[in-house]
Amino acid sequence: MSKTIRGKAYVLGDDIDTDQIIPAEYLYYSMTEPDERKQYARFANSGVPAGQRGLPDGNIPFVREGEFTSDYTVIVGGRNFGCGSSREHAPFALAEAGAKAVVAEFYARIFFRNCVNGGFLIPCETTQRLVEEVTTGDDVELDADACTLTNHTTGKTYELKPLGDVKPIIEAGGVFAYAKQAGML
């Protein structure tokens, strides 16, 4: 795991569910076949309703039409991020598109664990509401060790909650890599 992640922010609101992150109609693609897994990137966040995509105007696509890579590295969400089904495809799709981390007020726990266990994204929780502080396209830097998100566009730094017990799993690259490093496999 990189200790710091710097890139453009993509802002979403509250209750972003896994069906919005990757709609069920795209789940037939293989997560292991290279030609198919990139389709997850192409359709990442495609189910987020118009008006909520990249707040505040709500019409900024996460991945441009016909492309497979997002311009955005850090997703800033509100409350209850990743609610809905337990599909691991949701954090996988965001990671395939190029996202490295999600910063939200709180998560549906299964989404949080899918991020950690799969080694897909770093799921950080904020101590304040950032969806009204950060704008899509802002230059942000997440420091997982210092537990901060710095918005270089505005010059403000925000405190994040420590990763706690999941940090070694994230650093290892997922639960299987962690188990292997720890001699459990």
C-alpha cells in the first residue's frame, strides 16, 4: 500500500449503493479475464443517477464514455457509502477504473470489508462531512499513516479516522496476501 495517494477527487453524496457503483447488468463480465475485467472500469459509477454524479452539478461522469480509465483517484462520499448488496464487484470496479481510495462519513460494513479483503481500495472514514468541502476535480492527497486528507486546491487538511486493525491487511494487499505473509497459507 502506498502511504500517500495524490490525485483528483470525485465527489458523491449519501447512500451510494453497490447497484449504482456497478449495475447488475454488467456483472456477467469476468473479473479475471483481462479483456472483460476492463468492462468493470468502463461502467464504474454508471448507475449513479444524473444529478448526483460528481456533485455539486451532478453531471460529471466518473469514466468518460467509451473509456476504461477514470481521471479520479480518490472518491469522496457521504453517509452509508456502498450500501446495498454484498457484491465485491463494486470496489473492484472502482479500482479497475483507477481509484485508489474512498473517503466517506461511514460505510456499509460489507463494502468496507470487500475493499479491505480484496485489496481493492483504501476505505477511510472522515470525522466531518467532506462532500460539501471538496469539489470534483480538486487536487487531494490522502495520507493513511497521518490519517489526513489534504485538499491542495483549497489548502485545507481534514482529519480521518485511523484504519485500525485492518491496516496490516490493506498494507499486504488484501486478506489472502496478508494470510500468506503471516504464514497462515
